[in-house]
Amino acid sequence: MTAESLRDALVNVVLNPLAALFFAVAMVVFIWGLVEFLWGLTTDTEGKENGKRHMLWGIVGMFVMVAAATIINIIANTIGVSVPR
């Protein structure tokens, strides 16, 4: 087994699913915040504020995951390394 095949296996088996999981968690937090916001719209302001906060952090999490993938791709393209998908 070469170093490249080990790297590719590590990326495909561990890192890509982990990144997808983190993105999914951020999306669930955003959706939960949306539900909380809409549910709290007619009842209390505390639920509305919690919903806003969860939506904000969900968006931040999704942004961080997309930004990290973009930065990795830019660096890999700059130095001429192929990124396993």
C-alpha cells in the first residue's frame, strides 16, 4: 500500500463522511431553529429568540463546512494535487 492510496482511503472512509455528517448536523440545527422560530412566533418571545439563535448557528456551521471544502480545493488546485472525492 502506497502513501497516496492510504491518504485516499483515509479521505474517502473517514474525512468525507465526517464532513457530510457535520454539514447535516448544521442543517438540522438550522431547520430546528426555523421550526422553533415559527412555533414561537405566536406564543412567546423566548422561543422566537432561541429559534433565531439556532438558525444563525446552523448557517454559520454550513458556511464553515463549505468554506473549508473550498479552501482545500483551492490549495490543492494551486499546488497541483488531486483531491479524492
